[in-house]
Amino acid sequence: MIAMGLASIVQFRRYAWLVILVVVAGAWNAFFATAGTFRAVQPSYYYHELAQGFADGHAYLRMEPNPALLALHDPYDPLANKPYRLHDAILFNQRYYLQWGPVPALFLTPFAMMHVNVPDAFLTWLFFTALAGVWGCAVAAMRTAYFPGVSRGTTALVMILGAAAHPFPYMLARPSIYEASIAGGQFFVMLGLLLGWLAVRDGQRRLGLLLLTGLCLALGAGTRVSLTPAVGVICIILTVALFWRQPRSRWRGAVVGMFLLGLPVAVGQGLLAYYNYARFGSISEVGVKYILVGGAMALWKYPPGTIFSWQYILPNLWSHLFRAPVIEAMFPFLHMQRGTDTTPWLGLIQWPRYMDKGHWTTGLFFATPFLIFMPAGVLWALKRACGAGIGSPSDAAEEQNRSLHKIALCLIAIAGTAGLPALCLLGATPRYEADVFLPLLMVAVLFWWRVISLTGVRPRIVTFARFIGKMLALVSILFAFLYAFSAEFRHFRRHNPTLYAWLVERTYVLSTPRMGEVELPIIQDPQSDRQFIRLANQAGEIPIFSPRAGTIILQAAFVPGKDAPTGSTWQMTIASDERTEVLEIHAGVTEFSLQAKAGMNSYMFSVVDTFPEVSSTANILMLNVQEMRLVTN
């Protein structure tokens, strides 16, 4: 008994790092998913609704469309259906369906039958936390197999980096059905990739692991359908590894392994085809053109070949990798840009006509600086493929180097095929970067570890490379934290304004007032390089941080609608927590004052016509928020 107890303690200590990593990642993820409140905030239940449909024996949601939606002349018109639609759901034959993979709903079906509501946010948190554990196991496996000399501290830093880096906190700051599908797909595919590597490493054929690999890959494709090409590439890579340098006498075992790997994937694809047929009467129809989208898009009206097209690859690639952030002097300091804010590569890449440029994005090289090792890792892998290498490895290390470069090349191929469907889509958003992030990060990690493990070079070079890598990893984690606060849906500012204001106050160093994040259009004056907030016949909230109590002097230019009577006046209402003020304004430049307390202030601006008998076009109020003055009372 004592011996068994000691053995259990030894086993626990051996894997204690994994328990610690998952617990820390779970707390980190819960902080972002709940805006620091550690309770559910505006949860959605898309997968639960689908699970209820599965429990009832059909593929559509139990929720029925609003009769007013079905009565519309065009129920897919995003402006007409806005009050009635289930956002981004599929409307087909007067039923709601989901565009996302059905696997998570299958897991939720028993809970739906027991009337237990599981929100999409919980699935997002669960998948990302489990993904952190898979990443940690993959890093530990790579270190044990190829870099045993790398310190435990360096290994732990890499594990934390993969669990905490952008875009994961950004996605957790908006834990909805989209993020649940992407996180679930990544968890299953990365787990399948790890199990597949363990199954075929060193020329072995571990048949049980191959069967589990195929099952995980099938679940990944069933959770995020766009990962199907990547799943196919992984199966091809593992099949080649099964037969690689094997004598014909051992091909029988390789065939059995290939069958066990491919069977779950084939069955999964067949079930997905049947799922499509049960919904739309066609195994190839996925319902994209029937999605009830927002904004100004009605996808079914788009000409053929404009929703998915090769013409979007270069603009999307630029947005996902190279788009620079906007740097501000107020927390969270880093902000993403919309698609129209900059011109990619000095005009060498043009925006296609139908491309959606409304999402906020930042390139991965700016959001996760550690990834600068990735291009060098790609070149290193290609050089190894051509027979050259870094340093002068001994003959004993040659096989290890060859294996490493194969792994790097395979990861690049997997990342490319996983990201290709999103690159062909008519818009870019940071959550699509999760499809490729971990394979690219592993390539960067392998190259960095290879450099700091070099022998026969100056120790100062190795020390410098080790220092640079650690600093880039820490900066990447910090940037991920900041980007989560600047996410386009203002998760923290909406659901935990106290924490958000506290962070702004503790990090503010300016002596002048500053505008916070806004959801209104920001106009850049090309001549003066000044920024203006644009309001057009709608109310708009503008947060302004003041370092001390006083009066803020603000300028605005008012442009009335073209049908407005000459010499007319308008009423501008400015509402804050303390007071509501109504001002009379005229066309042209005007100056007005705002009473501000020390800290974050929120003002609601609106402009109302004083001549309702005239049908005027949109009035435009341009607020100059860069040249505010603070007068102490």
C-alpha cells in the first residue's frame, strides 16, 4: 500500500505541470470571458438551441422564426429583418438552422434533454482551456524528443505563451457561437495532430492512437467545417509517415494503420453530408446564401463567386499578418484598424469591390511579436530540405535535424490549408487567425529552441537569442491582454466599467483630456491629420477621460442636411451621468463646454431638427476630439 501511494505521488508530480497549466489557463480564460466579473455576461445559446432540435429528432432549431420576419417581402434584407432575425442564423423553409459545425451540439444533447442550459460562452471557455492543455503536452513532447537541454523555465514560458497569446484573449472577450466553433475545432484538430505524431514517431505504428487520431480529426471537421482541408492534409502526412522507409513486409501493418486513421474521418464526412441533406436536400449545400447577416450584406444577392474568391487572398493575408495597430496614449494603448483605414503595401494590393472592410484587425506579427521567428523557421526548414542547415551538426544529430525540418514543413502545410478558406472569404476578422496560430507558433518555437541549442557558436549569440525570445514572448502576452480590452465589441467597458475605468486611471499620464474607445465612425482629415467623430442623425456615446475635474472645451463642425431651411437652428443634447444639457447650434463651426469629473466621463450626443415639417437628409456633426482643452474650475 505504501509503495502504491508513493508511486501515485511520483506520477502526480510528473504531471503536476499540466494540472497547473490547465488551472492557470482556465482562470485566465474565465477572466476574459466574463469581463473580470467571473459570472455570465449576455450569454448566447445557439448550440443549446440546436441541441434541443437534436433532442426532438430534427436538424433545425426548436426556436421558431418571428412571424413578422416571415411576412417580410425580403426576409434576407439586413435592414428590414434587423428587429426580427436571429443574427447569423440560416433561414430556410421557414426554419432556423445553424451554419456552424454540429458536433458541440451533439455533446450538449443529453443536457438539453435534462433541460440544462449550457451557454456558448461556457463551450468557448472549455475548449480554449482544454486547448491550452493540448498545447502544453505538445510543447513538452517536442522538448523531450528534440531539445532536452532547454530549461524548464523556458519551456513553461512557451506553454503560457501558446495558452495566453492573441487571438485567444480577444476571442474570449466575445465568447459567442463563432468562438465556440473555432475553439472546438482547434482543440480536436490539435489533439488529433499530437496523437498522430505520437502514433507514427520513430517509425512506429501505434494502432490505438491512430484510431483516436482519426476520431479527433473527424470531430474537428464536424465542429469547424472549414478545417476539412487541413484534416485531409494531416491524414495524407500521417499516411506517408506510415509507409515511409518501410519494407514491403511491413506494409500490411501500415495499411491497417491507414484504415484505422481514415475510417473515423470518412464516417464523419459522410455524417456531415447527411446533415446537409437533411437540412437543405443536398449534400453539398451548407446554407451560406441563406444566412441572416447584419450590416449592409444580403449574401444571397451577391453575384456568384464573390462570397468566396481567390481575389480576397492577398488583402486578407495582409490584414491577418501585417496590418499595423493604432497606438494611443490611453489604456489599452493598442487598437485595431478597420479594413479601409490603411492602404495595403503602398497600393500594390487593391480592395476587391465586394470585400467586407468593416471588421477591426491587426496583423499577427504586431499582435504576437514572438512570431517573427516563424519566417526564419520556414527558411530553416526549407534549407534543411535542400541539404543545408544552421550550425554544423554532427552525424549523430543529422537524423534529429531532418525530423525537425519535416515537422516544421508539415506544420506550415497544415497552417496553410487551415487558413485558406478564411483567406478566400470576403472579409477578415481576428478570430480566423486562431485556425493557423498554434501551428505557426510551434514553427517559431522550434526555430528559437534550435538557435539557443546550437553548439560551436559564440555563447554571446546564444545568450542574446535566448534573451530576445523571452522578451518577445512576454511582450506577446502583454499585447494579447491589451488587445482583449480594445476588442471591437467593448466587452470590458460594457460589462465591467469599474475595472475598465480603474485601469485607465492608473495608467493615464497625460495632463490633457483624452477620448476613449468609441463605436462611431472616425474620420481622418488628410490635410491636417486630425481625427473627427462623425454623428449622422443618431445618438452617439463618447467617453472622455479627464485627469482632473474641470470644464472641457470642445469644437465641432455641423453640416446640416441639404434640404434644411436656410438659417435654421438645431438642438444638440449632451447627456452625462450628472446632467443633461440642450444647446442651440447653427451650421458651421461651434464651440461648447462639457463639465467633467476627474476620471472617465461618458457623454451621449444627439442632434434634433427643430423643423419636423421638412424631410431633411442626414445632418452630420463632426467632433474634433484631438484638440480638447481642460479648464480647471
